[in-house]
Amino acid sequence: MTTLQKMLGSLPVIAIAAGCATKPTTDYGKPAGAEHYVKAMNELNDGRNDAAIADLNAAIAENPSLRMARMKLGELYLTKKDFKAALPHLQAASDLDPYTAQNHYNLGLALQVLNRLQEAALAYIRALRIEPEDFATNMNLGLVYFGLGQLDPAIFFVEKSTRIQPDSARAWSNLGVVYDAAGNAVLAEASYRKALELDPASESTLVNLTSNLIAQRKSTDAIAIANQLLSMQDAPISLKRLGDAYAVGGNWAEAAAAYDSAIARDGKFLPAINAKAEMLIARYDADLRIDDELRKEAMALWTQSLNIRPEQPAVKSNVAKWSDPKFFK
């Protein structure tokens, strides 16, 4: 698929009726709208995209079945990220020329961005019937299934995209996300690490790998990745992640220092405030609840958090649990 640079379980077979609509013609035998279409192509060659869009719209107004005008106008709207405007033209192109995979892919892309995921899946499947080994279509179909909560086909298609294009860091990173959602943390970690081999500077992959390692309680590895991320993103959220990495390994002092640094940057940064409170309770629990000052400090932090944002059910539940005298009997 070369016409448009591609952005960001099987379903029943869909029978597509291509149709043989009669196209309006001019007195000279040319299809109606052809002159506007040719003018638009010249304008595109000159880099005058807005003028080209106007002429393509004029061509379609004269001849709604002008296939190439529909295809080009849909693509132009895609490049402008105007997916709603692109959609009717991409749908028409898909209907008028159902034998070109690009038309179905473009339609799937617009539908995916507009969160019409079931329809996007059908469009991508139509594209794959024509070009089954297309990288972007397999990956995006996997992500659509992921969005639909259908993890088995999501894994199948995203994993297939890594076989088609094994040097794609994005595909490996997406595969890690899908594996994590499916509860396979080990394969997710391997996928993230493969992605980082290909693109060591991917901040989103580093974030996901840090979370993955924390969930696996691999504190040492998580600390290393969190520090790498902190060197790239010197922000409260990075300090909070570093605190989490220390906390999961029981490194209480280091965790507290990281959380305190995050809070010092932003006194209303609730993720760090709440995480420090949870860390203090974990330490309190691990020490057999001997040092009640830890519990009191956690309660003070949760109270501070609720003063900033009262609607936090989980924090309210923690406050109720750890302040109830019956809990300590």
C-alpha cells in the first residue's frame, strides 16, 4: 500500500456487490466531473492542496460515482486528519472499487479513529482478503480487536504484523500492550524489550515496560528502566514511577524520597500523594503494624488528597479501612 502513508477470531465472510452504476457523461464523452478532477491533480502537483480539495468536491458534485475523485479526496482529508469529512468519500471509494485493498484500509483507518470499531474490523478484513500479508492492516486490525476486548484475535493479528515486519518497534510495543492486557506479563516484557532494541528512545515503551516490571515485582529491573525514563522525562510522573519501582522491592526510604520529589514539584500531584500513602501502609503492614506513626502519616496524606479532589472512592475506602478502630483489635 503506497498511496497513503499508513497511520495509526475471524468474522463472517462478507459478500460485496460491486455494482455497475451508469456514470453521468458530458456531451464530449468524458465522465462528468473529469475536468475538475484533472484540474485538482494539477493543483496537487503544485502543492495547492486546498484548491485541489475544492475541485475534487466540485467533481463529485457533478458525478458522485467518479471513483478516482472519491479516492483522492478521501486520502486528502485523511492527511488533514479530518476523518469525519473523509469517511463518506472513503466509503464510496470502497464501494466503487472493492478490489483495491487500499480503499478498504483507508476506510478502516477512518472508522478506527472515529471509534466505530466493529465497522473498522470489517473494512480491514476486506483489505486482508486482497492483501493478506499487509503489515499495517494486520497491526491495525489487531488493535481494533484489542479495543473491542477480543484479546485472542488481537494477539493473532498484532503478532502476525511482527512476523511480517520484524524490525517494527511499534508493532512489538503494541504486542506487549496486548499481552499485558491478556495477563501474560512475561511475553509482554519480552515484546517491550524487543521494541526497545529497535527503538531505545521510545518513551511510551519505557513507560509500559516499567509498569510491567512493577506488576511482576521485578524491582531491580524496574528501577533501572524508571531511571532511564526519568533521564528523558524529568517530571513528577516519572518520579512517581521510580517510587513505585523502589516500593515494590521494599526499598522504603528510596521510594519515599522519589514520591517526595514528585510532590515537591507539584503539591497537588495526587498519584504521588496516594502512592506514598499506600507505600507507608505497606511498610506498616510489613512491620506487623507496630509503628502507628506510619499509619497516621498515611492517613494525613489521604486526607490531603481528598481535600484536593473529594471524589476518589478508592481513597475514601482506604481512609475508612485504616481509621476504623475495629480494624486494629
